[in-house]
Amino acid sequence: MKPGDIDGWRAAVRPNTGCSLAETVGNPGLDVLDIPTVSAIAHEAGMPLLVDSTLTSPG
């Protein structure tokens, strides 16, 4: 699923989903995640959002 596919994020949530995992900048397409929106979807489902920011620069 592409990071910007908000409907896909919603559709991926199942009753047994424990958390959502995403990359700040997706690999390999370099798509930027809409963290506030995806976070809201995860929190509405009562689960955390883990965000991998390995690719982004510290500065």
C-alpha cells in the first residue's frame, strides 16, 4: 500500500490488528507519510502507530 492511500490505511484495520507501522518517507518511492491522518486512523482503532524514520535526515 502506498503511504498516501488513506482509504487503504482504514481498510487494513482488522479487529485483531495490534498496531500500524509506517515509514516517514516510504521506500522505494520516497512517498511522504501523512502522519497526523494515519495516526488518527490508528488511534480511532485504539492502537498505536509506529513510525520508522530511518531514511530522514537528522538536520
